[in-house]
Amino acid sequence: MILLNFATWKLEEQLSVIWKKLKISPSVRWATFDAISSSLPEFLTALVWLILLKEKGLEVWIWTISGSAIFNILIIPFFALLFYKGKDIIKVEKSWIKRDVIFYIISIIVFLAGLYYNKLFLMWIALIIIYSFYIYVLYYQSEKNKIENKKEIEENYEEVKNTKISFFIILYSLILVYIWVELAVRSAEFIWESLWISTLVISLVLLAWITSIPDTLLSVKASQKWDIDASLSNAVGSNIFDICIWLWLPIIIWIWIMWLSPKVEFSSQIPIFLFLIFSVFAYLFVLSFKKLNKNSWYLLIWLYSIFIVYLIYVSL
């Protein structure tokens, strides 16, 4: 954990310089740069498990990405607000909430439709289009933000104008994340084989936690800097990237390498997908209040606890 914390700290440091130099808004930065970099463990974990488990790998990976998405949208906001150093009453910008949640819901619908009709290739194309449009919207909002908040953006730019971006630090930070993921996945494999824990629980809980810890650490670091909007944006932005890109890319690579034609048993996934959808509405409900405090997110903790209890029940 010390290794991962150090890696995410150095990575966040460099990403902060990049977004200030590019003069983009914090919420756009967290929905793209940080969401993509902190989602690297999902991709690495997927490749390892897809290759190890072969035919069963697809189902395990879908469980993992679903578990990670549920964790991100229920637990990351809780920790972000728990470690927030600002005032007790918190105001959240509503515009980015609508933006990210709309794209997230569309991504989930396409994801579920692709699994239901077993059209993985078409799902892949559709999700790429959705994410491309999402990037376009972020770019448009970033340009608009430059006009509306010109003074603040220029101040941020002046702060890092003479600071050099170290791509070496970014690279070795990502390598450290990879090392941590490799050790964590191997540990999960050992636990699974030794304790005979079901793949359902391993995927939806242990692997989901492993892949979501970098997102959590980055969000906590942002909230400690009073940047609560950007911190919360990372949770949904990361989920959009996971479903649109990190979901299909390992699967396509895996299908090509293993020469398999996998089919997912959709009916067995329905309870998990219901939790995935319900978590979005719980997130929206909490953020619908005009003002939040640190106790607002206990609803999400209770919902995640119900999710864990359900998994324990079905695994007995």
C-alpha cells in the first residue's frame, strides 16, 4: 500500500502540472487524465485473469469491472468527503454531475445490451463512439471554461509555467502501479485457491477493491486540497472510461489471443447489474441536495454493505 500511495502521489503531482499548463478545468482533468491513469489496474488485472482463466475469464472480468464500478460510485465519494478539509457544508457543481452521469448511464445501457444480445463487437464499436463524444463534450466545456474563468486559469498557468513535466516520473509511477497490481492479483489467486472462495466474491470484492484503490487515493488527495468537485468527478469519469475502453480492450485482445468465441450467461448477472444501476441512482439522490455535509454519504455506505451481504449470501 505504501508503494501504491507513493506512485499515485507522484502521478497526481505530474498530472496537476499538465492540466494547469493545458488550461483546462479541474472536473475535466479528473474525468480524463486522472480517470484514465488511475484505471490502469483494471486493464492489467483484466489481462492477467483473462489469460489465467480462459473461458471463465470473461465472466470474471465482467464481475470485476462491475464490482469496481459499484465501489467507485459508492465508496470513493464517501472517502472523498470524509477526508475533505473544507467547511462542513459542501457545495457541489451540478453541471458536471449531469454531464458525467448521463454518459455513464448510456454506457451502462449499451454494455448490458451488448451482453444480453451477445454482440461484443458491436458493443465495442458503440462504446468507442460514446467515449469519443464524451471527450468532445469535455473539450467544448474546457474551451468554454477558459473564457468564463480566464483569471483563475491564468493564475494556475503562471504557477506551473516554468515547471517541467517529467514523463520519466509518470512512467515509473505507472510501473510501480503495475508491480502493485501484479502482486495483488497473485495474492488474490492464492486466496481463491487456498480458501476456496467463490470467483464471484473474489471478482466483485477483492479484485474490484484492488483495481479501485488508485482511484480512491487520487480522489482523497484532491479532497484534502479542498477540490471536492474534481475528487467526485473522478469516480464517475473513471467508471465511464472503464466501461467504454478498459472493458472491451482486454476482451478483444483476449479473444484474438485465445481464439475463443465467448458467450456470457446474462441471467446469472442480473442481480449484479441491478446493483450497478441502483448505485447510480443512489449517487444522484445524494448529490441532488443543494448542500451536502460529511454525513450525506452514509446512505452509500449502507447500500454497499447490502451489496456485500448479498454476495456473502449467494456464495454460501
